[in-house]
Amino acid sequence: MTSALRISAVLLLGATAAPAARLTLTATRAFEAYVAGVETRLRRQQGPQISARQLVPGAVRIDAVNGGTWGVDGGLLHHWRAAAFVPDATPEDMLALLRDFNHLAGYYSPELVSSHLITGSDGDATVAMRFRKRQIITVILDTEFEVQSGLAGPRRGYSFSRSTHIWQVDQPGTARERRRAEGTGDGFLWRLNSYWSFEEVRGGLIVECEAVSLTRDVPAGLGWMITPIIESLPRSSLEFTLTATKNALVENAMRRHNDDRRN
């Protein structure tokens, strides 16, 4: 067995043997207080923080906010920001993509298994999503989000997505599939809010997303087993999401350009 496989096997054993976690009221309140401050700042900000000159063409920029991960009483808070420049895209393109609630899995597979609109439409919507979180082990999560989105003038837009329910799913896709009670399970994701802002500039669109999440804390004595999973998932998930968004916008812009040429 190679050293890499040996490390993976040990981490897998540790993750599956880790004691179950439970979401606490103190951790929930810490998350709510933190995102209230984030949302206050975003309302004043009006547009992405990252400028076009700070972005490398074709690349996704990932930044840790406030260190990326830190402990609160009963859990860990995570805050990451990702940004990219997408040539030839418009705010209308981005808004249409984010509001395609019944087809989001087509853009964000394999991390997003399925999605559908529950109630509302366009500006205010409740959306169900099933996620597959894979980092040494695979965790399936059923989630619901309240989403608010729109254009803020002729050149800018936004979308705020706030989790309202997250259930860990056991034995997904089988006759024995069941959801664990909210706030129980492995605790790899208890809360997730995503804040998108996008602005049209010369040649294309700056797209920025801030993701704030709450996970379990690290069990005493098992940090070497659990920490690599808990601390890497928020960053890697956001990088995947922004990359998939950029790719979808580029493909849509190319399709529109080809249609225009044919017409």
C-alpha cells in the first residue's frame, strides 16, 4: 500500500469512527450574528470587492476571509470569497443562470445531485437541493434555501442564498434511505449562506461569491483525522462552484454568439 493510500485509509477510518455531532444553540447564534454583520457590509458594498485588475484571466481567485476557519462555542465558522472575470457575459446572463432552479444540477454536477423550485419564482424563491460532499468520505445532504436575487441597476446584480434546512441522508438511493434529524449526524455542514455579486465591466462580467458556513468542531483527540475534511471542504466547494459558474457562462455566451451568427 502506498503512503498516500495508507493516509487515506486512516483518515477514512477516523472519519467514520468519529463520535456523532449535534448542533448547539450557541453555535447557531454565533453563525447568525456573524452573517448579520456580513449582510450589513454587503448592503453597503454594492458590487464585488475584487476588481478586474486583481483577477488573472481564465483563473478563479480564492481568498480566506478572517482566516477562513475559526472556532466558536460548539462549532467552526468558515468564510471564503471567490471571484473570476467572465468575458462576454452580462448581469442578465448570470441572473438567468442562478434562477434556473430546476436545472442547476446540469451546471454544478457532481457536487449538486438535484434541485427544484419549491415555491416562489425569480426574485424570491424557496429551493430544494441535494448535495454530494466528497472529501475522502462521501456525505449526501438534503437542503432547502431561501433565495433573493435581482439586478441593482443596469450593470450590477446579486443573489443571496440562505440555508433554512440541512439534513444528512443515510443510504441514499436505496429503499432504506432516510434523513437524520436536523442538527445531528457527522456535522460536516450545518449552515450555508452564499452571497453572489456581479458587475459588468469592459469586456465581460466580474462574478464574486462569498460563502459562510457552520460545521461541527473537532472532537478532542481526533483533530488529525477530522480537521483535513472540515477545513478543506468549504474552500474546495466554493472553488468548484465558482469554476462551474464561469464555465457555464462562457458556454452560454458562445452559444448565443453562434446563434447570432446563424441569424
